[in-house]
Amino acid sequence: MSTPTSPDAELSGWKEIAGYLGVSIRTAQAFEQQHALPIHRMPGTKGRVWTTADELAEWKRASNVSMAHRAGDELDTRAAGDDTGGSHPPSGGAVGLQQAAGYPASRIGRRSLLRYGVVAGGALGLAGMGSGLARLRFKENAPVAGLRVEGSTVIAVARDGGELWRHTFEDGLADSYPTTELSGPPDCLIADVDGDGRDEVLFRRAAATCSNCRRLACFDAFGKVMWEFVPGKTVTDDIGRDFTRPYYVLQFRAVHGRPPALPRVVVNSVHYLSFPTQVAVLDGRTGRLLSEYWHRGHLKQIAVADLDGDGEPEILLAGVNDAVDRKQATLVVFDHRNVRGASCNTKGEPHFQGMSRGTEKKIVFFPRTPASADQEFNLAGSLGVRSERILVTVSEGTNESAPPVAYEFDYSLHVTNTLLTAELVHRYRELQQAGKLPKAPLDLLAIEKALGNAVEVISGKG
């Protein structure tokens, strides 16, 4: 396709996006996962992807994606499909924010780094073919595109559905996986987590004997289990209550800092019955716990982005601080190299005994609306990062289905937009009819401005 000349020209589907960048479709998909390429998606499992020439031009100016990465990825000569389903969402304004806020910015892309395979043949045949056989293997073996679960067995599949490898867990798997292929969160992540240039596969698994004991398994490119991470430990809160295993892995992301540092894996896990959340940073090669942070309340959402442009990404976690002196939706931000300690009360005292104050760079608390006045707390139900913006939807109740407010921040965590969703406006009117709010016409702009002004951003120790 021809390169658009209009800055706001819309690029629809991976084919047009890759053509604008001058790379293959697989490379463009890898840029989304590994280098925050600004991509928007319509809802649904096959929703259309789109972006604008202006966003890509800005990304290209700011990006430090190496030409070596691009050239290496172009070695994959197999065709890749294009997203063609759905129609384009509107961009900009309140409607654009409302749609975008409902869909996290990043989906797990599939890096097209090729795998070495095992080719049958006798010693004489191998000796005769020499290096030519290695090249043949390099071309024929496909990267993992997703996982399929059958009973106690995990099967890695290529884009065409062909089987690459399988692994059977001796302790079984809980019967809780979807029948469709797992290709992204919350159960699967395909990424280079040990810096060897090949993709590993992270799999959130539950043993058949304990569906609440979800742990994280890491497979190498050939299907061998490299490591398993069992989350949690016994912790004691500030009033003497003990919380013991099991804990439940919720989400996980690969974090790539500046070379020569090796990738890390960040994992958030919650207690199976109560509020503690463990945020663990793991060595991607071994699964060894490098550092951890403990939080009062569930932090269910993770995003990774370089907010300050120093080449070292920040880790963003969103959820709720349900301590008695807060009861508020919250967002915490860490330098990925410094994730330690525990959340604190308003006096600066850690919520867990024997722990120091947390190393959060920033802590954001969101105001509550009249819609959550009769609820224990509100909570951040979704978190997305795209195009120098952070989108957080705050559900005005104790679960993600409650009517939400959408907040947009810049990378400095200044509120740039606030939106009352249609569901929340409807809830306001129900409260008016019930006599719990004045029956005067709702000034939505004034309400949104007041909520944005009430967002509290605290600088932490990090």
C-alpha cells in the first residue's frame, strides 16, 4: 500500500499497518507486544485492529526498536493472516474514550522468532547434509501461536493449528480451561522471557486437586518445563491476622529493560479467600523470586510502559486499597527494578508486619461517587496504556460489573479526561428517582470535572 500523507489517515488491519512501517505483519505484531506499538481494537475475539498514521509516526520518532530485531524477524517467510472482522471504532472525544477504556491497550503479540526442531535421520545422513540440514530445520519449524488443553495435557500449536509439542502434568489440571485455543492472558503468554532470542511460553495452571492453587509454569521453545512459580507465603497483617497459602496467580507480564539486563516476569497473585496481593518480580531464566511487594486489597490489573522515557519500563497495577482508612480504587506505579515492601496506611505504617514501606513511585487514589456510597469500596476494573495515555475504568462498586467512570491520564499521571459512562449516568438517575440525589438536571460536565479534580496522586519512595 502507499504510505498515507494525511497525519490522521486511518490504517485498518495488520496488512496496512505493516505496510506503513515497511515490515512484515508478524514484525508489526511483535512491535505491539515488545515495543508498545499504538494499536486499537474493536471488541470481540476477532475485532478489527486499527491505528492512525499520526500515531505511528509519533511512535517511530520515539521508538528505539533496533533494525537487527526487524531484520531477524523478516527471516520468517511464512504468510500471516490479516484481521478483517468488524468495523472501525470512532476515535477521539467522549465516545472514543468510553470505547477505548473498556479494552486494555496491549494484547499479547506473537514474536516470529523461529525454532529449531528435531529432524529424524541416521548419523550418516546428518553428516552428509551438514549445515544445509540446519537451515532446513530453521525454515520448517513454526513458532508457538497458542496452547490447547486436553485433560492433563498442554499442547502447543502453530498458527495453522498444527501441533508443535505437548506436555502432560502428572498432578493433572483442573477442568476450568476454555475449549478454544489459549493465545493470551489470563492463562497464556508467549514471549522471550530469558533473553535467548526464542519465545518461551508462560502458562497459568491449576492442579486437579486444587483449582484455587494456580501457579505459573514456564516452557522453553521445545516444550520442556524450565521453572514453576508457586505464589504467596504466610504473611501477617498489622492487626495480627495470618494469611497462608494457597494464593492464586491472576496476571503476568514480561518486562524488558535496557540491555544487557535480562528480561524479568512480573506476577500478581491474590489470597484465595482474602485481601492480600503479592506482586512478584521473577528472573525469567530460572523463575527465582527477585523481589516482592505486598498490598492491602486486590491489584488485579497489570500494564507495563516506559512512562518517563528512560528506557526502563514502569510496572502499573490497578485495583483497590480496601484498608479501613481508604476503601478506594487505586493505581500503583513501580520502577521494574525496585518492587519491594508493602502498602501503608495514612500514617505511613506498613499493612503487613515485618515489612518496610513500599517503593511505589506513584500511588493514585480515585474518588467515590454517590453510586458506590452504599458499597464497601470502588475499584479499578480495567487498565490500558496506549499512545502516551493511561486509561483506567473505575467500577463504582465492589466488582467489575458495577457502573464505571473512565479516567484518562498522560504519562506524568495528570488527569486529561474524565467520562461518566452511560451505565453510571443511568445509575445516577435511579438514585434521583429513589430520592437519594437531588432531582435537578444532571450537569455531567461539572460532575466529570469534579471527579477529575478529586483524583489524588501521591509520590512514593521509588
